Amino acid sequence: MAESKRDYYEVLGLQKGASDDDIKKAYRKMAKKYHPDLNPGDKEAEARFKEANEAYEILSDPQKKARYDQYGQAGVDPNFGAGGYQGYGFDNIDIDLGDIFSSFFGGGGGRRQNANAPRRGADLTASVVISFEESAQGCKKQVEVRMVDTCPDCSGSGAAKGTSPKPCPSCGGSGQERRQQRTPFGVIQTQTVCSQCHGKGQVIETPCPKCSGSGQVRRPATIGINIPAGIDDGQVISIRGKGNAGQNGGPAGDLQVQISVRPHPLFERRGNDIWCELPLTFTQVALGAEVSVPTPDGKMDYTIKEGTQPGDTIRIKGKGFPFINGRGRGDEILRVTVEVPRNLSAEQKRILGNFEASTGDHNYQKRKGFFDKLKDMFN
């Protein structure tokens, strides 16, 4: 009597009527979990993997799925609707598991990467804190990193001095192993990465004692960086070739340095412009004055015009941040504030009182306009 099989939907953990997308996702999950290469020697995992393959083979085919949904296991039997047994039609199937995994899990459908192909090293990351002035003028800094470098003793081969890697005895130097399995669909031949050399085609009999056969060592390094004028907080500087060493002759990765700029007590950066509040006295804005204003390049003298109002802005051309990889600079913008004096003496109050009595609406444009609108509103 033929062995009864579990429901294909149950095998993939689905309910009947699941969509094509749900079926594919469920199969990916099962294949990852039970693939024999990921569970060496586990007979139960091997059986579950075969079961999942069989379920997916039926449920991923619209016609077979429709027959299975209607007739169950009988609907997918090769003899269904025929007078006699016709066979499965699969005498010998050659499957490259690298292609399967690339198709299902890598998204590209291409062949797996050659283990001996040159590979670029990974990028390193670091951070550095600079002052507001350094971000405006540019500076040089050093960062400490721990980088992966080519082993100096074996020059990256992984073999001890005086020795060299040998062809892998398991795969004969091809980096791949072939296995055959007899299934209800015929003989399936699978091709996988060699379990002994992991696809390299070579084995190291006497590993280098410094790198333990990896061909690479991790070491501390101090790297100098040039920070350009105009760099902003949060920006990243990429330094080519200062990351981890590559493999098999591949190029080194890059060093990615994130810049943090300390806040300034007076200045605020907006784009490439610098904003700064300029506190003045009533007399200075009323009569005009020569004042000293701060800039990233130091102090400079500036003439305040007579009648300057609180909230007015003064633009000083070319005193902002330089444009990185460009010409010119932003501007410095001063926002005028007027401070009202406190703790006045009796004499100072008398003088101000006389001054107030001597002025009229013609001296105050905003005040005159306000009361004119107020009068019109109530009339």
C-alpha cells in the first residue's frame, strides 16, 4: 500500500487557497530551515526539505495546484486521467543549489560568486568632533581605527612560511561537490560548494601562526584626514582605500568619517550663512554708532545707521561658510536687538522724561501707524 502523504498546504504551513506570493514565501522559509547543506547529517531535516520541494513543485504550478485543490493527491498523480502509468518524465535532473539559492534568496538568479575571485574589503567607520571655527576654516585631524590588513608573514596566502596551499582532495580543486539522490522524480544530481575547502579549491595544511590561516590580521591604525573648510555637522568624509584589506587581490574598502561640529555660543549656521544676534543700546540705534561685531575670521568694525530698528538684519557679504568644492562663501547676518536699560538713577529718569516730552508721533513711524489704525477701527 502506498505511503500516505501530508497535505501540501500543511507541509508549507499554509491554508488552502493561499496566494502564489504566500506559497513562494513559505517555501523560501522552509528551504532555508531544512536544506541539507545547512543541516549536515540530519535525516529528518533532509526529509522535510524533500517534502517541501514536492509541495512547492505542485502548488507553484497553477494547473497542478487546481487539480490538487479539487481532487487532492489523486489529482497530481502522473496517471491522473490516463489509462496507464506514464512515468514522471524525469530521468536525470542536474541541479545547481547555488543557482537555486541565488534565485530564491539573492533575487538575481545569477550564479554564485567564485570563492577565489578578488573581493573588495569592507568599509570602516569613524567619527571626529571639531569646533565651529574649524568647520569654517578647515583643519587636519587623526582618527584611531582597528582595521583588517593583509597578514605580513604569509602575504595573505594563509600558509606558514615555506609552505603553500594544496589542491583540495575532496573536490580535486574545483571547489564544488556533486551528489546524486534517487527520488520519485528520478535521479537528482546536486552541485554544492565543497564542504572541505568552501569553494576555494585549495586547503592549507600548515596554517600561518600569525593569522591562523585566514591571510588577514586585525591591527590598530592612526589615519590622518583633511577636513575641508565649510564641512557641516553630520556630513561624512569618504577616504578611498583606507578601510579593511581586500581578499584574493581585491581592493581595500574605504574609511567613512562622520563629522560632528560643536555648537557655538554666538553663531548659528543656516546653510552656508551664519546668523548672530547683535545687542545694541537705544542710543546706538537712534543716533548710529561704530561697533565691533564678531565674525568667524575675528572682530571687525561696522557702522550702525541712524534709526536702525529692533529686528532689522544686517548682511555682511562673504563672512559665512565656504562652499565645499566650490567658489565663494555665504554671508554673516546680524539680527539687531535693543536692550532696555534697568536700574536708572533719578537723574537718568529725569533726562529720559524730558526726552519723551520733546518727541511726537512724527518721530515714531510704527507707533503713529498703530494708533492711526486703532482710531479708525473704533470710529
